[in-house]
Amino acid sequence: MSRGATRYVCSACGASSAKWQGQCPHCSAWNTLTESAPLGPAGAAGRSRSGLAPAAEVTALSEVQADRLARLSSGIEEFDRVLGGGLVDGGVVLIGGDPGIGKSTLLLQALAALARDARALYVSGEESVGQVALRAQRLGIDARTLPQLLIASEIDLDRIVAAVERERPRVVVVDSIQTLYAPQLGSAPGSVSQVRECAAALTRLAKQSGVVLVLVGHVTKEGALAGPRVLEHMVDTVLYFEGDSHSSFRLVRAIKNRYGAVNEIGVFAMTDRGLRGVANPSALFLSQRGLDPRSALVPGSCVLATQEGTRPLLVEIQALVDAAHVPNPRRLCVGLEPQRLAMLLAVLSRHAGVVTFDQDVFVNAVGGVRIEEPAADLAVLLAVSSSLRDRPLDRGLVAYGEVGLAGEVRPAPRGQERLREAAKLGFSKAVIPRANAPRQPTEGLEIIAVERVEEALAVLRSG
Ligand code: TYD
Ligand code: MG
């Protein structure tokens, strides 16, 4: 490759090509090649692989002292929970999510809480310092009492690095990585090479200086983090902000965490004074449903006892099954796996004789949660059959359990905790896999342990 030639870099896989093409020759993604300036002599491509370079230092593992993880609380309990107990010195966190979901709000709130005992720097590439101050005011942050809370509006990478080196904060938030710009690269902010270079430089800075770095990342319209995939590999922790823009619930989910468990979630509600942690999310997700015995029972609703990380969570699953007037009936899932629904409908037809080939089926996990675990199967099946038969389920009923292709109901992890959460919230009946049946009875909860889908559907007939 001649130096100075323009390269075309794929924004999906990061591979580079010499000429522009509609489809990336490496990962076959369409319309992902974007022009990228070549790296100068200082860049990786220009460096010679000389045999004269000093060898890297190598140590026996036994002689290395393991780093003690000093956790720094972000000051927001739900945020600490997703982080696995708090921020870690020298750790790099990447947080992605749709525009307007609350990334900047959450991070500004966290920094304000942190700044009570540590120096914290908020670098915005999207807003002026005046706008940040206005947001802080709106969030009820009393800046006069927080001299350690520093803000900057800057997109030049070198100037940000210099500011961090001069101010020596404990925590730095960069909002967002896509707005940063390394002048020596020449390509536009947000391009693959810029995002990669800026993230790499900031990560190096964090590792060397021990500053905690939080990067905000934009997402593509498919919901993945924009920019090169390598971004997610580079950082220690990847968090996603989820939520339905029409409801006030917001979930922060860990996708990758070198310092803690993944699939922990933090639950927030967006209020007029910023995000507030929700300590009892089940109550929140069920709030519209109401356990109130006077409210009308509707067919097609079943409460699922799911598990998010270490936390049990009750979520209402709604289904609507209606006669299809088109040759291909529709299957639509909100917050659940569409493939899984197709499979469940096949199991339902084959093993329980419940036929839906001429019906549209819509399924929704209420409250904007996304449920990925297979233990949601039983609740989905019950909701679908309830809607199809137009018979409501018992008000106090919860369900969980994975359904296999042979119609068997398989156990789910942490069954006891799910039951305890259900009992705590006043549920009185639980349809669960036989293998999960507790030895001791749970107070106030009737257990219906089932081995097959047919048995589970019997609750609809008897209920
Ligand atoms: P923001 O944090 O700017 O989103 P992001 O950085 O992820 O793009 O969130 C902005 C949204 O949150 C905006 O639509 C208004 C709303 N909001 C509130 O409801 N209450 C508040 O106190 C604040 C600051 C914002
Ligand atoms: Mg923002």
C-alpha cells in the first residue's frame, strides 16, 4: 500500500479496502465502507517491524501481585449495581443507547454525586458549557457546593488528554466518543478511524494514569454501538441504555464487564428532575396491571417471573391472538425473541393441539423491558392461549419455565428467588417446571409444578 493512498474502512468489521465498493468484501455488509485518511508515519501502519526493538518485559505469573480492585461508588445505587459494585480505577466504561434516552443525564447526575469526594470532569462534545450548566440546574445539582465538579466543552482529543493530565480528576466522562477528533488523522469526527484512534488514546490514558473513563457511544438505527466493533473489545465494560421512549422506565444493562457479572440491570425512571433509581422494579412493571381485585381481568395477560442478573423481576407478558385476514399471518414480538415465538407456536400446535396458523399473534413484554432468557416461554404460551381462548388467567398467577421442542418444561436457574419475589408482591399461584419445585412450601404461594406444556395449559381450563 502506498503511503498517502486513501483507504476505505468498513464501519461494521473495521476491515480496510483499497477501493470503494457497495459491499464490504470481508464481512459482506452493505454500504458500510467509508473513506478514511491513511495513517501517517507516526501511525501503526508506518512503524517498521525492526528486530532491534527492545524485548517486552515478561514476568512469571506467580510473581505478579494481583491488583486489588478499589471500587468507587458512582453515588447512584442502580448504576453501581450494573457496574458490578462501582467504578474501578483505570477502568473504561462505554455506555450506548438511543438519542434522548438519558445517557448524558445519568452521567451528569453520577458525576455530581461523585464530586462530593473526588474530582470529576465532564467533557461534552455535543453541548456548550452553558447548556451543561442549564441541565445541571434542571437536575437540581447545586454547583456552588461542588467545586470538584469540572466541565469542558471540547472535541479535540489532544486538548482533552492535556486537560485530564493537568486537572488530574478521578473520573472523566466523555460525551460522546463519536464527536471527538484527533487532528492528525484528517478524517471527520465519527468516522471509523477517528472513533478507534480517540478511544484507543483515551483508554491508554486511563490505564496509565488510573483515571476512571466513561465514554458515551452513539448507536446505529439497528441499536448497536456505532463505530468499529473493536471499540467494544477495547473497553472494560459495555453498558446499554434501553427503554421505550414512550414510557419513563429506563434500563441500563451490562453486556460486557471485566470487573463484574454481566446481565445485571439497573432500573431507572425518568422524572422531571432526571433519572431516579427504582429499588423495586417489579412493582413498577406491574403498576399498570394492578393486583387490585376490583380491576377487570383481561385475557392474554400473564405475569412472568424473570431473572435479570442477580435480581428477580416480575414482568407482564401480553398477547393478542386474532383471526388473520391475510395468507401469511403476522407474528410480532416487542421485547421478546420473534424466532422463539414461532417455535413456541409450533410446540403449542403439535403438543397441546392449540392451533394458530390462521391467527395473527402479537406478544409484548410490558414496560419496555427486553427479555432474552428462555424461561419466558411458559408465560408466553399461557398468554397466547389465554388470548386465543378468550379466558383470563387467575389474577394472582405467575409463571416461568423453558419449553423444549418435545413439549417438555425445563427448569430455569434461581427458581427459588423468583418465587420469593412473586410471594413478596402478593401473588398466590405459580406455574413452574417440576424440576424447580421447592421442597419447602413458600408461604402464600400455591405451586403448580408441571412437566409438559399440556399440564401448564390445564390451569386455563381450571382457572
Ligand atoms: P439525555 O440525557 O440528553 O439523552 P442522551 O444523552 O442519551 O441523548 O436525555 C434527554 C431526555 O431526557 C430529553 O428527552 C428530556 C428528558 N429529561 C427529563 O425528562 N428530565 C430531566 O430532568 C432531564 C435533564 C431530561
Ligand atoms: Mg447526550
